[in-house]
Amino acid sequence: MLDANITQVKFADWLLLTRSCSLVSDGTTQELTPLNYKILCYFVLNPNRIVSRDEFISSVWENHYVDDNAINKAISDLRRILKSSDSAQILIKTHYKKGYSFVGDVEFVRETKLEDEDKRFNQVLEENAQQDHHIEPILTSYEQEKSSSAQIKLFKIFSIKFFLSILAILVFGSVASYWFIKEPSPIKFESKKLSISDDSIYFFLSPSPSNEKLAVTKENVKTGIDEIFLIDLDTHKNTKIISEQHDSYPIGWASNSNSIYYQIINNALKICEIWRADFKVSNEISLKEKVLDCDSQYILSMVTDEQHNRMIYTKFGYRNVPSLSALVARDLETGEEFQVTSPNIDSYGERFVSLSPNKEKIAFVRMQTGNSQIHIANPDGSMQRKIHESNARINRVEWSNNSQVLLWYEAKSQQLFSYDTNLSSLKKTAVSSNNYSNIVVSSDMFIATTKSSDADIYIYSSDTKTFEQVTDTRINEFSPISSEKGFYFFTDNEGLMLNSYWNGELSVLPSALNMDSLVGGDFNKSDRRMALYQRNKVVLYKPEDNEVVDSFEIENRIVHLAWLNKTKLLLILEGNQSEQHIWTLDLENEKLQKIIHNDARRVFKSSANKIIYQDFYNNLHLFDPTEGTSQLLLSLKGHPYINWRYMDNNIYYTTGNDLVKYSIETQKETVFFDGNSVDDSFVFEFSVIKNQDFEKFILQIHRLRSNEVVLLERLK
């Protein structure tokens, strides 16, 4: 292994970051698996000489038994990662019956040079940012484009109902053809109903490649099981094609549109399977065949490449993190798999993979806290590059028929985007209505689902064990922040609005906040200030006076924020090497100081000036800044999603469908309610009001509502 003082290794066009075990090239970061990292380290320590297989076994595998196939696969995976372009230098050479050699000059950067290298690395990132894609209005009409081109938890499914609810609110859209409009004015639609039920919930629009059929998941209102229906886009006939004992979801099609791939999930029974169903001419199912067991609590995405008899799909549990997914290619005949992408552990990994019609490129969305990134790559994962980043949730991206343009819909801004991969140009146009949670463009038709869920505010009292609903609207209410008088929360209905609930009275407050988005915040009861944050901005706000006290621009993205005392904030900041460390921000001199070097997702101040933080694996630690020591308080590794608060030596946490109090002193848990208390719902955020003998919880709860599948006709 490398010397501990070595922080970076330079070779060819690559920068190996030893602190995060990741590779950087042209602004793209790829995190290495432990085995890939060990092999690469051994190579760079032994450049330009042949390393035999026996030497690899003794030095890298440490004499553990390993067969030739495992060595071949490990070297092949590393070769694929190092192939950043077709013209990239071949760094690993095979010597027949002798071994392998690493070819190239290697430079080691030690601790003393780290500051200068960080400056150089930041300079590179700034230069890349200055060359970001030019955004311009879309100029020509959809009809003109037709002739020129042939064409979501958090999101965890603790219950499938939650995932679908979060997906419908936060992660919308799917676009499958390329269009332009003459003016940058919003597109207006009138809708025609395609679905046949008035009291059901529809999700996951998946048009066939031939654009003749639409697969959609619909909840059976009698059984509560999600089933797959096929809608004929010519006759609009609805046909149930998949009805299983467990929830099922369409996740991909064969390129000839004669087979559909779907996933069966039952989290309670730990069932996750991928099946293929073949159609008859009459759209009836002629054959169903299980493809694999997927071992996931999440709904997957996948594409098929019949030419190479393989599928590429999102595989969860990467690096033993349940919510982290990587793209994996699987041979449909042999079942052999190889990893296509290596997501950073601070992200939620890859989602919504899409294969270009010419089978030469894949596109996918990398989900992170507070933003989404769109990447493209070769199907083997090489030549990966980021083409777009947004603080909005992006459901998925689709290729145009000419395999040149990527398209997607962002529900937050209600805009349709197209990105020309050859010209590196981004174009967008607005959609006039916010009634649609999912828009698909299929051939010359726009298809959508109307909104299927929303978020409302509830109060749960531990003494009466009852829920009180505070709001009941189609607008999302979020980020409840408690004070001693009551609580505040926000809505985003054509602008950020502040609301309060005091003594049983709900009020909409005037707001001087000039923020285009809001991730979250914390309330300081001593001086009654809110600290609110968005991507890299902190705003100090006094809601009672409707006054912005101060604001701060942070160079790095803010992951989480909490008050430490009157003059300091705790911040989790995203770093250049994929780390998320904890800092303090002194509000008087605006100085940042790193205090915890371990990667973190969420942080709060504990008693006696100690700090509690959540790591990437959902473990909660107690950190003592004066001694620099840390101890494990609570492990929630079995839950892909948690949200928590600290108060009076107790940790309150939710996994989405329950609420629990953990006593740090006695190490005992009290369950206030579980998933059976509120049907078809998911607790996304909460805050606590502590009274003398009981607690009140302010809950942001997502609920399902009936909706429709509609055909949209564009108004001239």
C-alpha cells in the first residue's frame, strides 16, 4: 500500500486521490472499489515492470485462494475505468504467460504539497465550470424537429407506496423525442383521459420502443397491490397484463416491443425479482420467465441490448450501502455480471439508465443530496462524462431516435430540456401547467399522469396518540421548524412562502426571503433566528420581524446545517474529493473551521457542547471536540433512509413509516407509531416540541391521491 503521507498520485491524464480512493480526470470523479484501489496502488508502486499472477496473489490478495477468472475480471474492471476515451493511453499491458505491467510515468504528491494541489484542482474545476454548456431558448417548433430527427427516498421504498409518492412529487418526467418551439413561451396542452378508473393511482409510464403501447402501474383499490396495465395508444384500450401476489412495476422493454421486463417487490417478505413477459399479437401474455433475483428494496431501472444478449440495470447495495446503486451489465445467457459505473459513496448512485437507439451510448442520472447529475458513457462504462447538473430532481433521460439528443423534464421548474451531445448545447422551454407529475413524449404524442400525491403537515401528540391534520392541499408543505410557541413550515407555490401555526391558528406570513429554493434549516430559540440554507448559501432570518439578518455564500455545497451556539453554525460541506466533513461557521468573522474529518450526512449539537452526527452507513456518533474523540451511539444500518433529531439526551428518528425515541442514557427505544398508523403515507421530515410530560411531533407526511393517465394535445 501507499505511504500514509502520499495524498495524490499523478499518471497519464489521471489524478489518484488516496484520501477518498477515487480517480479524477477532466472534472469527472470515479470512486474505486477496495480491490481496484489495491491493484492500482500496487501497479503505481511497481511501474514499468512485469508483475506476475503469483505476485498479485501474494501481495494484493495476500495469498488467499483466487482463481484466474477473478484476476482477469479485476484487471479488466480496472482497465475499463482507466479508459477515459478512445484515444486514451493504454496503461495496463498483458504479457502472455508472464503477467501484467503498468506503463507510464508516476508522480507522488506528499502532504506538504497538498495545499498547492488543492488550488490547482480547484482551478481546473473553475475552468471546467466556465466552459459549461451554453443555455439558449429553443427556437424551432416541435413539428419542425419531427422532420429533422427520428427521435425518483431519499428515495427508498420502505413501503412501495412511499417510493411512488416521493417519486411522483420530487422526481418527475420522461422525454423520448426531440422537439423545438418558435417562441420561448410555455407550451399549452389540453388533455384527454386514457385511464379507465376514477379512484386508482397510476405510476411509471413506460412507452414501448415502437410507440404503440404504454405500460403503466396501477394500484388495485381492493387488494392494495400494484399491477401492470397495457394501454393501446391507438385504441386507448386498457388491458391488465401483470397481476401478481406482490407489487409489480415495468422497468424496461425489448427493442422489438414484443417483451416487457418487470420487477416484483414485497419488502416485508424480502422479495425482489425481475421477470420477462412475452406478448402475443393480441397483446396477451404468452410467456413469463424469471430473469434474476435482485435483492433490493428499491424499484430498479434497466435497458436491454439484444445484439449482445445483455441487460444494464441499477444494482443497489453498492459498497454495502443499501441506498447506493451502481450500473451493472449482465449477460442474459450466462448470468455473468460486470460493474459499469463506480458512484461516489456520498451520492445515492446511479438511477434511470437509458440506452441510445444505436446502442453506442448510455445515459443515467446520478442522484445526490440536493441535486441531480446527468452522465453519459459507453455501455462498458468508459468515456464517462457529466453533461448537466441541477438542484431539481430528474426522473430519467431519454435519447432521440438519432442517438444525438438527450431529453428530460424537470417538474420543479416545469421545463422540458434537450441536450445536443455533439454540440454540447442545452435548450429548454416551459410547460404552462403544473398539474402533471410525469410527462412522456412518445413519437408525436405527449402522455402524462396527473399528480398522484402531495405533502401535508400533521401534529402527533404522544399523550393522546392521535394525529391532527393541519393542512390539506395539493401544494407541498415542507421543512417544519418548531419553536416554543408552535412551529413554522414552508410552501413552494410559484414562490417560497412561510407559514406559522400558533395556538391552533394557521397563518401565511409575509416573507422577505429571496431564495429560489430551500433545502432545510434550524431555529435558534435563544435569539429566535432561523438559519436556512440552499445549495451553497446560508440565510439568517427573523420570521417574527420578517427580516433577513445576514447571508453567507459558501464555496462548497451545503449538505446539512444546525446551530452550535449564538455565533456559530455547524455545517456539513461537500469537498472536492467526494468527502462530506463537518465544519463550524463563525458568523462574526465569517471563518470556516473543519472540526470532524469523518464523512457525514446530518449533524446536531448535543449536550455539553458535544456533537452527534450521522455517517454514510446510518450510524450515529457522539463527538467530543475538546478531546477529539468519537463513540458510536446508535446503528441504523438496516434502514436505507432515516431522519432524526436530538433533544434532551434523546435521539428521535423515523425510517419513513414509524417514529421512535432512543434514550442515550438507558439505550431503550420507545415506538410512538409505526407504518400501520397512517395508510399510504410516508414521514419525510419532522420536528419536536417537548412539553413537561409529553412530546408533540410536527410531521411532513406524503400521501397518495387518485390520479389519471392523460393524452396531451399541444394547443397552437
